[in-house]
Amino acid sequence: MRELKSQFIGALLVVLTVTAIICAGINYQEQQIYPLPDDGVTWMDVVDAANAERSIRVTARHVQSGGPGDLAGIRVGDVLLRISPVENTPGVEIKQSLEVAQLLRRAGVWGKATYTLDRFAPERAGLEIAAKVYVSDANRDRALFYQYLVGAAYLAIGLFIFFRRNQASKALHFYLLCLVSFILHTFHYTGKLNGFDTAIYLGNVVAGLLAPAMFLHFCLTFPEPRRMWGPRQMISVYLPAVSLIVLQTGVAMGVVRTALPLLELNWVLDRLWLLIFCASYLAGTVLLHLSYRRADDPIVRQQLKWLRNGALAGVLPFAVFYAGPFVLGTVPTPTMRLSVLFLAFIPLTWAYAILRYRLMDVDIIFQQGYVYMLATLSVLGIVGIMVFALSRRDELSPTAVILLVLIAAFVFEPMRNWFQQQLDRYVFYKDKYDYRRTLIAFARELSSEMDLDRTLTSVGERLLSTLSIAHVAFFLSGEKGDGFTLHTALDRDGVRRRLKGESLDLSFLNESPEEPYLFFERTRHTLDVVMRGMPQTVRASIAELDLTYYLPCVFRGRTLAWLGVSRSTKDDFLSSDDIDLLASLAGYIGMAVENARLYRSLAAKAEQYERLKEFSENIVESINVGILAADLDDRVESWNSQIERLTGIPRHAAVGRRLAELFPAELTGHLDTLRADNQVHQLYKVPFVPVSWNGNGGTATGTARQRCGARSC
């Protein structure tokens, strides 16, 4: 059920994200294409208590200097009675300020509309005047389009978190916050007043109220929830936002009606939203600062510092230059609206905090992007040159098109590999490029080294210099499969670390790991979600080792060792390329451990065999009986000193020779007759004449016969 729930949430987030991106793209296109008619006047519904027949008067509240209304002679306080959207047509009576926008749409951009006004002035009391207004295109603020960039930054950060760290603590909350912020900055209604425009408006309202609440919730629970955090506190955070969402949606849909004019009510709600928005982000900044002061882990402190600084740098200027004056009643100017650019500091600093102080690989993604971009441009250039070289480029045959496609397909991969190699050598890794390339070649040679201590020390020194890590350690499995023990630990200078291996609890290193590697984000603190459920002895061991990554060294399905690696010397986490490199190296380390153990086992058996052989030879030498041993080819393998005296043939001359060369034919003939029988036999009184060895590989029997006479064997 947990896996099913996770899959359902993932699918739902994908659908919401894709829908939000499509709607934002359409809305951006509509913002550029759709011209918004504007007369440069802010009209507001004002209740007229003195006139019962006309209780609402559409009054000019603000007239833009130099705008169409100003040029037509409209002044603040003028009451709009009728509008004739087309010249020389009857005017339409205006009862609400919303009708002005509808009639301006009928007039169209650059059209001429006739306004009938009621201006209350001492010299012209109660007289109607006419104003010819040339409808212009409302110049949308550049700040509106800058917000799309801010929203894109939020979405990029959220997607990266969702795909790379979706199992980490607070990852889902952070992604939802980024998604809601993306909707807030990219959903802007155009004024077309159709169904899609209404949905965009409602999406902007909901996201604008949820984003500050979710940010405040995040600050209250990151990196750990407060002691008093519970359901009541969560309700207190989200209840104001939900209440305003219901109220503003009801007003927009016409369900909620008040005596206050609609435009003025919207102004009140907008001021209230900006007040909640800035107050929530500033309160979250204070909470992040308090968490920063209490945090002990340097990684958490750096994260909190950048989250705090980003929120403060983004919200404070926006609150001072835009939200504050707007709440106090000032009509926003284009200069005030540019303060929205400061909000870009929030996602940018969050991105830096994530990339710098967490396991993120945006640098790897950008590197691959550069490579593919250069390879694609090169292939397009090659294809373009070939097309340009053709005499009749406008009449390419299907065969020529297919040929060009095949050429592009075959050329792309070599070009990509070449660009990857050149960028790795001269841009990405520079001085470390040769070290990284030779590390795998060095790993393949590990199997030829049979001294395990020397092998692991050499691997550790290579890793320290190649990846610039702080320290490395190797843990070997027991001969009987009784867990793992610390074998070698090296610091950044290649010197062995002094650790009490016998006091370390390494029970977290399993013989059958479920994950490709173990990752401990904060080794010296118990805040890590992975370490939270471990025994105290294990957490103390992890803290003493201070290793961030543990990779199993597997060979033939057995975990023979674990490779432990810390963060870099700059306290950075390793990239995915580094992890892949270590994973490849771990396999070779497992092979080297197996080979070294087999070699040590064979050496021990060989030594035991030599001792047994020496022991048996001593026994044979001590017996006062002539003994020899021969192989299946009748070649002598053993020849003791007693048989030397009996035969007169020294050992060095007998070993390796056939029995027929050393004994008389009568004796070898008896042996041949008994060869096929596997039983034990005795030859009784077989005549044997001792010989004398002449030193040249031959025998002499004459003098020996005269001197010693005949003997029996």
C-alpha cells in the first residue's frame, strides 16, 4: 500500500505539473498576442446615498498622466454615465465599473469611444459633458514577463528535487512549494474574461495564498519540526489562507456579495493578500534564523543560512518598495512593479543551497547539456554544408533526405564522444582528467596484486588524489561470514587513521545490501533520517568513522568488502559521476580481495604441503631400509640414503631415471609381471648385483661383484 500510495502521488504530481506548464505556456502566449484595451482611467463603483434612483456611481478614481483619458479631458471625480463604443452610435448606460472593460473590448484597440460624463464642478454643476477617448493598448509591465523567469527558476529547482531526491525528508513539501510558486508567478489573467482566463485567475489566487502558508510550514518543520508542532499549529498556518481562498473565489464567481463596490473589494483583498504574503515570508525568515542559531551541523547551518538570506533578500525589498506602499493606498507605478525582480533571489539562493550543500548533480546535467548541444550544432552544420553543396537544394529527393538523416545519425555519436573527451580534459576536470582515466585502468590491474594490504593502500591513495576526498576506509568480511571489520583507513595525506576498530559497531554493513550504496548526510549528528532508527553504538561508530558513502564490493554475488568514502576536502558531496566511478572501482576491489584471499589460501596450503613433504622425507631417511618411489612412467621420484648404499647409485643420479636403467632386467621383469595387479606383492630373494656409479651417468659392475659378491633384494 505504501508503494501504491507513492506511485499515485507521483502520477498526480506529474499530471499537475504538466497541466501547470501547458497553462503557463498558453497564458504567456496570450499575454503577448492579446491586446488589452485601456483608457488610462481607474473606474470605481461609489455608493451615492443622496440619489436613490442611482445608488452606484461609476467614478474616476485615478487618471493616468498622459493616458487616453487624460488627453480626452477626464478628471478624477468624474462620473461615467454612458459609453458609445462606436462613433455616432447610441451610448450604453454604465451601471457598474466592470461594464467599462466590456465596452472597451467592443471598441477595440485604437478605436474611438465617446464617454458621457457627469462632472460636479461649481461652474458646471450637474451638466453632462462628452469626451472623445482614443482607446490604446495597455502596455503590460516588463515586470509581468520577468515573473515568468522567476516561476521557471522555481519549477526547475522543484523538478530537480522531485527526480533526484524524492525520498529525502521534506522533498515532497519542497516540490509542492516550488510548484505553487511557479503557478503564482506564471498565471496572470489577460482580461479576455473567457473560461480559460477565469481559471488562470483562480489559479493565481489559490497559489498566491498557499505559497506563503506552505513556506511558513516549511520553515516550522525544517530541518526538524518544532516541539509544539502538531495538527493545531498546522491548522493555524493554513486556515487564514484557506479562508481567503474561499472568500476571494466566491467574490470572483459572484457568490459572495457585499455593499462594498466590487473593484474596491478586490483592492482590499489584494492588500490583505500582500500583507499576508510578506508577513509569512518575513516570519519564515525569522524562524530560519532561529533554527540557524540552534543548529550544530555545519551542513544544516549553511543550508539554513542561504534559505534565510534568499528569503530576506527577495521579500524585504518587495515589501518596502511595492507591498508596503500599496497596502497604504498608493497606486502602483511601473517603477514600483519592478521590485518583483527581487523575488528572484529566493529561488536562486535556494538553488545554490541545494546544489552546494546537498547531493545534487546539476553540474553534471549542464556538462552533458553542453556536450549534446555542441554535438547537435556540429551535426547540423555538417548537414547544412552538404545541403548547401547540392546544386538543386529546393528539390531534394526522398533518397537524399534519407541519406542525410543516416549521415547525421552515424556522425552524432562520434562527435558527442569527441566533445565529451575534449571538455573533460580542458574544461570540466582539467588536471584531474588523467587521474580519473587512469583510475579504472589501475583498478583492472588490481587482480594481479596478491598483497591485500599493499593493494588497499594503493587504492586509497589513488582515490584521495583523484576525487580530493577527506578520507577513505576499507572494511573486509570475516572468513566465516561473521560481519565486517575495519582493515585500512587513510586520511587526506595518505596516513593511516588511528581508529579503534575493535570498538566499532559495523552491523549496518550487511552482506546483502538492498541499495547500491549507503549515504549518511550528517555523520556526526543524529538528525539524519537514515541514522535515526539505528542503535546508539552504530551511530557512534558512524560518527567516529565520519564517512558519507559506503559502497559494497561485490564479486560473484558475495559482498566481500565495503568501501567507505567521505565528502570532499571542501566539504562538498560527490557527484553522480564520482559515485559511478566508485561503484565500478568497488567491483574490482571485490575481485582483488577474492584473488588475494585465494592466493593466501593456496600459499598456506603449499606451505603445509612442503612441511608435510619435508616431514615424510625425514621419516623415510630415518628408516634403515632402502626405499624408493616411482611414478606411472617408472621414473624415480624419491630415493633415500639407505638404497644409495644398497645400490651404489647416488640420489641425484637416480631421481628422474627409469627403473630399467637402474636395476637389472631380471628385477624389472618381475615388476612388469606384477604391474597390472593392484595388490601388495613381495619379491623374495631376487638376485641383485650392486653397481658402482662412474659419475658419467653409467654403471660399472665388475669390481663391485668381485668385492661385494652377490646379494639378494
